[in-house]
Amino acid sequence: MPHRNPLRATLVLAAAVYLTAAGWFFVLAPWSSFWAIRIVPAAPFWLMAWLDNPAVRGAISGFGIVHFGAAWSWLDSAAGNA
């Protein structure tokens, strides 16, 4: 049975949890009232129209999907090395 490093396992799990949480934020936040009330009005004037654009919101949500893929990759590589 190969030696398992508990510190490495903890770090991989922490990274996967962080990436998953960030993914949920990026997927959900652009479509929430929080985005419309807090983020868009607080942005510089030239950025407001971009942040309110559905295509940009979709791109930010896509960035969240990339986070899910990264979390899966971290967990998959850790499982493969166990």
C-alpha cells in the first residue's frame, strides 16, 4: 500500500472546495439582485454598461464553469496519485 500524504490530501481538498465555491459565485452572482444592486452601481462609469451586458454576465458564468473543471481536475489527479 503506497504511503499517503495527509497534508497533500488536505491541500488538494481545500483547493477543490475553494474552486467549487468560487465557481458557484461566478455562475450565480452575475444573475442575482446582488449584482444589479451592489456590483454594477459601484463600478466605474465606463464599466457599468459592460457589467450589465448579458453576454459579459454569461462570460463570467462561463469562468465559474472553468472553476468547476479545475476543481474536478485537482480531485481527479489526487485520486489518481493515491
